Amino acid sequence: MNKKIIPVILFSIGFLNIHAQTLPKIQESSLRAPDNIKIDGKASEWNDQLQAYNTATDLFYTIANDDKNLYLIIQAKKALPVTKIGQKGITFTIQRSGKKEYNDGMGITYPTTKLTFIFLAGPYNPATADSLMLKSNNLIRDMVKDIRVTGIKDIDTSISVYNEQGIKAVCLFDNKRVLTYELAIPLKVLGLSLNDPIKFAYNVRLNGLSMSNPQFNDTENAMAREALSRATAMMSAVTDFWGEYTLAKKP
């Protein structure tokens, strides 16, 4: 196991706020995106209050649209999902047929570069939060240059974050160690239209890591063995959820 990952696995970056307890696990209705929406790794236009909190993935999220794009906004506030995002990315799959299956789905994965976030190691310290936030965000900007695409006609499987197709993806930390992930996909790329809105299925997946299970032969390390075995299982597991969405027209 990568020693740099161990403190991230075992450390929680904070308790879920009370608001999470009142949110549905899956977003319940369609939503128009705010007029001032920007794909900048910040959720200020949403007042940092998203539509659902999915307990299987420990992710807050909102899916929304305007006349041109479909948007996915995610916030991760715990170390485990943040670490998975950094190491394997989030895969967002659209299934126009409405079937909740991956076959023939259109998928976007971002980020695509393995990242170990120093921002998560150790207890939270407000005095160093801003500088560590900047270091972590600069790491993302410097290293993540690609978006992985599957199942979308006439688009290569790997495209630049500055692509001509208009697909935008960003994830950045705030100084409270919350990771905000934002994705925008043009409706025309997905074959969706407000003129003929269909109910489609979507999937959000945290990809599991390929990790070896460390072995300890001496009984003195029983607790460490159990803790690392549990952490390995959690990191290796794929967690995801399905939902349904119909494009929202202007009121």
C-alpha cells in the first residue's frame, strides 16, 4: 500500500452537517441551472447547498441544465471519497435509453491523473488551510490535463480539458478541505434536446483502487492488520448510484 495514502484513508475531514440528514439520497426533480453558473470548482452559485446526499458514495450532488448544457456538481467532505476522486476520478454515465446499465452509455471520467492530496493529511489547522488549499489546487491544475470519454460518437477516448467539444470539468478544494467537482456537457454532445426532452438514466461512480492487502505475521500487529485490511477493502470498492432526469425547460 502507498504509505502516502494511509493517513488519508484513516482521517476524516469533518462531520456531515445537519443539512445532509434532510436531503434525499437521489435528486428528486429536474432543475434549471443558475444564470451565473461557472465551471470553476466553486459552488457559490448554489450557495454550497446541493440537492441530494448519497450515502453509498458520501457525495453531495446536484444535476441541472440550461438550454445548452447538462451540469453535474458534486461536493466531497470526507477523506475516503476525496481520496478515490484524486486517485481514480469520478465517472458520470448517461444512458439515453433510460435503462440503468452501463452498456452503450456515454461516460465522462475526471480527473484522470493519480493525485495524493497533502491537504488531507493531519488535523485541520486554520492557520495553514489557505496555503495548503493553494498547493493542492495548483497540483490539480498542473497535473490534470485530460478528460476520458467513452461511448460518445466522434469524440476520442482522451481529450484535453481545453477541448473543442465544449466539455468542461474542474475540481478544486476550498479552505475547509471540501472538494467541489463541476462538469458541464453540451446537450448536443449527448444527443439531448429541450425540444424533445426524454427521461434518461444517469450514474455517478467512484472508481475503486487496485490495492494489495498487507499481511502481518505477528499477533502484536493484529489491530493494525485489521485496520489496514478494512481500509484496503473500502478503498478497493466501487461505489455508485443511479438516478433519472428529464431536462428542465424555462418556466
